[in-house]
Amino acid sequence: MADLVPDREGFLEEGEHRIRWEYVGKGDKEAVCLLNGLAMHTRAWFGVLPRLLDRYDVVLYDYLGQGRSSSPDEPYSIPAFAGYLPKVLDVLGIAKVHAMGVSYGGFVAAEVARLFPDRLHTLTLSGIFLSHEELFSMYQEISLRFYRGGPEVFELYTHYMYEKIFGEAFVAAMKENLPVLRERFHDRYRDQTHALIRLTLAQDPFFAALDGNLAGYAAFPGPVLVVPGAEDRTIPPWVQKKLLGVFRDARWEPIEGSGHVVYLEKPDGFFAILRRFLEAKSTRF
């Protein structure tokens, strides 16, 4: 929505860096925090916010290397990204939110559940895993080679990326608009490839610590909804289904005809399930 603006906005001061946050709502409803994928920023959510705002307020923030947050060329940390959320909530005077993380944002959301379980009503995950997967490691290495390969190689990545992450139905429907999406992504990051590299490399210590952190994920007392795309080729459904063995109270709701970005590709189905879950605050809905 072009006319949608945050009701409150600001920056967290984190040492020398600034973390951009936005709040949409009047503070009289429960809030949902939508956690960005790797190459997203807060405004990327605005087109789907009307699907929530009649019932929920929304909290958004950018990690380092995203949007209007600082973009230093230094190591990033997924647990640190998770730690921004309770600080934003403290500024807003909010005790608990519903957290929904898509793709990279799912890693951040899982860390919020592990580190700050008392700040969450519910946890929704889409397009992630919490297991050691060799094929994903290979995919990550290929992505880093694209980021580091110079302008021509990075331009090629914009074709590889969209053909990898989206499902068949979405690509067919959006075929004429894909060049515009590629151009926007290219223009946003062509001089900021270091941010993509740093965000990607932050996954290495995250997975290195995974075995030691599994008990923390399992201890999360709240309900967990897992919403994969049935055609996800980036993180296949059979990989995502392992999450049911990680969390103590998790529900599996795959979306047919969708690839990796379920909330964008199949918004009607995704938000219908999400809203039922948020209202129930239970996997029994």
C-alpha cells in the first residue's frame, strides 16, 4: 500500500550502528512481528499488511545490512538480530508479540523463541530448517560465489535467484513482471553486495551452534506453526518437516502450489491459516 505509513518509527542505537524499526497500529491490539528474509526490508511487507491490520498491529525491523539500518562490512550475528526484538518491544511498551519468520527471518524468529520465550505468544516459521543439511550448504556456497563474482556475475544471480525460490504458478502469473523485480533487487544491492555476504555468512556460526541450541528450541513453551510451500526447492518440505521433531508443540500446514516465499505467492491461503493460529494461540485450531 503506497499510502501506508508507520504510526511509530525510530532507530535502536547498537554501539556504532543503528537498527531501523517501524510500528503500524495504535497500540490497542495484539502485535505481530514479521521478520525479514535475507534480501528484504521493512517496506517489503507493506503490500500484505492489510491482511492483518484489522485485527493486529505490526512490528517490523531491519537487520544490519538491510533497509535503513546500518550496513557495516563486519561479521553479523543471527542471535544479535533476535536480540533487537525485545529492545524494540521495550521501546513500544509491548510485553509479548506473535513472531512470524520467513526464510532467513525464520532463523531469527527461532532464536527469539530460544532466547526470549517470554516475549512471544506464538511462533510461525516458513521456509527454514534446524538441522544439518549438506545441500543447503552447497546452495549457500553458490550464492556467495555469485555475490563475490563482480557485476556481471551478480546480474546473473538475479535470474538464478527468482527461478530458484518461486513456484511454477507464481512465475507463470508474474512472468511479465519478473524483469522489474530483478532490476529492483539488482539496483538495491549492486553496491551493497558486502551486506548479502555478511548476512549469508552469519548462518555459519548459527548452524555451528545448532546442536548445542536444540534443547533451547525444544524448551519453547508456546505453539509453533510451520507453513512450507509444497513446491519449495530452496528448502524442500521434507527438510522443513523435521521442525516437528524440534519443537514440543508444532503444527504442519503446507501450502499447495507455492515455492519458497509462501506469504507472497499464496497470500490468501497463508494468511487464512496464520490468522486462525494467531487467534487460537494454539496448534489446535
